[in-house]
Amino acid sequence: MRNISLSTTQTTTVALQAYYTDAEELNDLMISLLGDVSNKSVLEPCVGKGAFVRPLLNRASLIEAIDIDPDHTEEVQAFGSANVHVQTGDFIDYFVSDDLFQSIELTGEYDALICNPPYGLKFSIDYRKKIKRKFPEVYARESYGLFMTFGISMLRQGGRFVFIVPDTFLTSRNHAPLRRFLAKETNLSHMVQFDSSRFETVNFGYGSMCILAGNRQSEGQSGNLSWLDLRNKSESISLEAFDLVGKLSSSTLRGAAETGWTHASEEGLTFQCETIVLGDLAECRTGIYTGDNTRFCGFDEVKPPRRVNGHPISWDCVLDGCGLSPSQQKDGIDNGRHYVPFIRGGHRLPYEQTASALNWSRDAVDYYRADKKARLQNAAFYFRRGLAVPMVTSGRLSASAFEGAVFDQGVVGVFPHDDSLVEFLLVFLNSDQATALKKAINPTANNSANYIKRIQVPVPDEKQRARASEICTMWKADGELTKDRCREMATSFVEKTFPTT
């Protein structure tokens, strides 16, 4: 691995996030997926040390090799091959800059492209604004998506491309523009996901990577995508392995471009009954950030929470938010006791009482509204009856009930439109099935509101709601209830009540 530190008009003074490796298995697969390039022109927009160029020497008619680092282009130039045209310059800036005198020249209409772009390259705020002005549809904060979009645009119709990139674009809401572009402008043929540990000595900030191959196609996705998921497997990756895997249909790729793409194996949990997405059943909202937790967040000095953050207080100072007037709930408490229960991130039992509190004096609320760091977001949902889903966890989903409290930004508050669904959703969201459905949407530990509201929920009848209420009654009465026991009961209820295929 080699990181290059440069300061340019478009990047901050940080490493260019250029990773190089001798993972021959991955390089060989990418060359195989690129196919026969005899007498064809190939674009390599961030050539690095030329790992992809060497196998193509004396085969392609032209290899357009570009890199921003002169040390790298000098090294590739030393190959001494007549069919390699080496240029030093910024590939992204070629598209973004209005400068008539560019450091590189591109002919366009290349037959093929192979690329290992920089991941997580940080652009300055001004440069990101410039990108958005010129390309309003792209996600300007992540460099690898820009390399993919701009690189594919340099191919002729039918031109072949192969990229190795993080797999975050598959499900991230921010990368919906990239998925739309791929679905509308390309025909994807092969993809393999794998753990980044296959890069051996390289430690990425991304857990999983993928190799993606396809062709530029103006009519968009028309074929099926062969998708190989080896994230939890150590078997070798070869072109022949794609013959034995399932395929994602063209209609699915086009239809799910907005919400995200998931491997067929992750879509196996399907309820046999009618379902509805959680976002249609409930509001899913993120809560407050005070801007100064040490100053405004209190915790029970007698029974402190597992993770202490803030300052100790006597719990006698805490008021039940349900007893506040509408004006106090909105604008704060004028005098006397002014702390209210505060729901923070982390797993809790379904009816576990919070040990955290929030300063809800009028002065404090004014601060939350005015301070640049603070975010008094979704305040209309504070003090309401709802469910708290931790945003960042070990990967499993859980939920706890709350009422008369404020919830923070580490929590997704779930507020059913029909209040009679609270107990049913409390049971469902603590089940293994809910976790599996969430992981199919996004496999990371991040349970953001945008992911939570896309979970498919079985539609319960009155008897099924009543059974869920009975489980909640048992949870309330069980002073020895553990998280594991809670999860077992929730999972068993969903399994017996709502069979899956």
C-alpha cells in the first residue's frame, strides 16, 4: 500500500487514498472479466504502479494510462511499451474544471476500461460545490463513484469496464445516483463481493469490497447480473465460479436502483402473508443533538447507565415528560425541576427505564435551537409514545418502548400511525427476522432511519396483535428478563405466526 500526500485545489491536504496490492487473484480475475482486448483501446484512469497495464502490454492497440502522481506515471513510462500512452494529471478534474488548458487529453470512445480508483478521497467544500453545479446528479463526497461515472462515460457503446471498489454503493442512500446511472447507462454482467482482508496487508476503512464488470449500454440494464458473494468465505475467486451462482434480474436492478441492491441470498426471508414497509406504518425519526452533552446531559448518580456521558444528577430532579404542558414540551420549563427522561443509543430491554436525563429548561431549549452545533430535529415527536431503535449496534436490531421522554440522534424513534401497533412492533423489531430483513437492506451495523423504514413488516390481525400484547405483558412482569430471552420469545412468536419462504 502507498498513500500519497498532496494538496491541490480540489483536495484537502490528506492522503489520496490510493491503495496498491499484489493480490494476484483479484488482478487476474479483473483481467479475465475485461476479456479480449486485442487491437482495442483501453483506458486506465488511475494507473498507479501499472498492475493492470502489465498483462495488457502488446495486446491492446492503445493503453491510456493516467495518474495524478508523477512518480507513478514515471514508473509506468519505464515499461517502454509503444502502445502505452502515459499522462500525469487529475482524471476527475478533467471533467470538473472549466480550464481550457487541461493537463491530460482524452479521446473518448475507448473500447475498454479497467480501474482501481481511490476510495474516500476528501474534496474541499468549494470543490464539492463545483462538482454539484456541473453534475447535480452525482454524489460528490465519495471519489470512487466519480471515477466510475466519468470513466464509463469515456467508453463507446458496448465498451467493457471492470472496477474494484468498496461495496457501499450497493445499499447506501447517498449512492442512489450511482445506481441509477449504472441501471440506465450500462449492462452489468458480473459482480463478486469479498472481505477487504483479501488485500492482505491493506486495512481499509471499508469492510467489504467488490469487483464489478459490465458494458456501456444506452438502453440500460437488459441482461441478468451474475452475483457471487464471498464476504464470509475463503474460497478462491475465479471466472468459472460465476457459472454456479444465482442471477439478479434486469428488472430488479432497474426497479431497486433507488432503494438499493442486495444479493439474492439475502432476500430469502419472505413472509407468506401480506406485508407493508415500516415507513408506511410509522414515522421513523432521528432525535436531538445538544451540541454540548457534558453540559446538558445528566445521568442517575445512584444507578448510572453502562456508558456514562454527561454529569451525575439526583433522579428526583427528573420530571415525567407526559406531565408537562404543551408549551413546556415545546419551549422548555421556566423554573424548578427541569430535567426530563432522555433516551440514548445502545440496546435496552423492551421496558427498561432510562438512566439518562436531559436539561429541558427554557434556556437550554433556546440553546438547542440557536447553537450551530446543536440540532433540535424532529421536535414534534418528543414526549410521544414510541419505540427506540439504536442507530449503531453490533449489527442486530432491537427496540425498547418509551413515552414522556426526549430521544437523541443515536436513536431512531419509531412512532406508529396506529397506536395499537406499538406492542406488536416492539415484539417484531426484537426478532431475528427483523434483523435479517434489515441486513438485506444494509448489512452494516448502521441502523439509520432510511434503512429502518424500508423493513417489510407482516400485517397482523386482531388475534396476532393480542398475542404480541400478551408477550409485552410478560416482559413487563419479568424482573429477571434477559436480552437473549427477550429475543428468543420475539423470534419464536414471529416464526410461528408469520411463516416465511
